[in-house]
Amino acid sequence: MKIKSDFILRKVADSYVVVPVGRQTLDFNGVINLNETGAFLFGLLQEGADREDLIERLLEEYAVDRPRAEADIDKFIQSVKDADILE
């Protein structure tokens, strides 16, 4: 999986936002707000991480058990699919 190149992540104050650039500004209205964990996962998706990569990195970075990590990753993946920001 990979985030479309027309979306970038920026830190604004204490939060993270995903904004469209280029042609996507015509089709995508608004911004996506992410917490620190969401920004971490977004960065991994920009590099082309798959579901298992995301789970493993989440387990390494945060104190969470595998079932919770899997559920959270599945929810996050669904959110980015629903936002239509994956290639």
C-alpha cells in the first residue's frame, strides 16, 4: 500500500494534518487530522508499507499487544481507503 503522492503530512501546532497538493486540490475538499500514531502510520504508508509492516512497526514503537495492534491497523487502513488517499 502506498499513499498517493498528491497528499502530504504536516505538523501544525500539536496535531498532524494531511492535505492535498497538485491536482488533488481540485477533487479533495478539506484536510485529514491525525494524532501522533496516525502520523507515524501515515509516514510508513508513504514508504509503501503493507499491513504486516504496519503491525510490526506499531508493536516496536508503542506498548500495545498484537490483537489491539491488528485491530487498530485495520481501522486505520479502512480510514485511508475511505478517504481515497491510497494508490
